[in-house]
Amino acid sequence: MKAKANIDAGVCGFMTTAWVTSEDSQNVTFDIDTNCDKIAQLAQAIGKKGPIDAYQEISPGGPAVIMTKVKELLPGCCVGCAVPVGLFKAMQVAAGLALPKDINIQLAKED
């Protein structure tokens, strides 16, 4: 199965598109296009891991490759970046672990 995520990271203005593919409904590969240098580094690190086991990624005790790399490569304010969540959700869809449904976070300052 294949999944595609178009992710607008917000005020930084960076855009990311991820194509996630799974041939066996468990192991997924990522093809990530972005104009953010930090997300490009994340994409490269995820790509070096080869196919990622989606079941281990969602397991509470499993070795979470995606979120481990996020913690290593997106320090400071970037730790709250929306892109990793989009990658994770696309992985779930590609592996048949979730149905494709848009997610949305609306932020506003209130007094």
C-alpha cells in the first residue's frame, strides 16, 4: 500500500511531502521531499535505516526509529514540529494500521 502526506509545518514556511510504501503491510520505506534542512537530515537518517517495521514503531516497548531520530535531530523549538507526526501517520496508513484521514491543528493566541 502507498500513502502520501503533504505537510505544511506552519509559521516557518517549510513544506514537506512524504510518500510511504509498504509491500507487506508491516515494513515501510519513506521518500521525503522537503525544503527544510533539518527535516532533510531526518529523511536521510530514516532512509539509512532501510525499511522500518511499522509494528515496532507503534509498540510501546518497540524500538521507535522515527521518534528516536526526531529527538536526536530536531532539538530546541523544532521538537514540536508537525512533520514527524505527519510521517508517523502516513506510515500507519501505508502499513494498513490506520485509515487515511486528514489531521488538523488550529492554533490561535487568546488573551
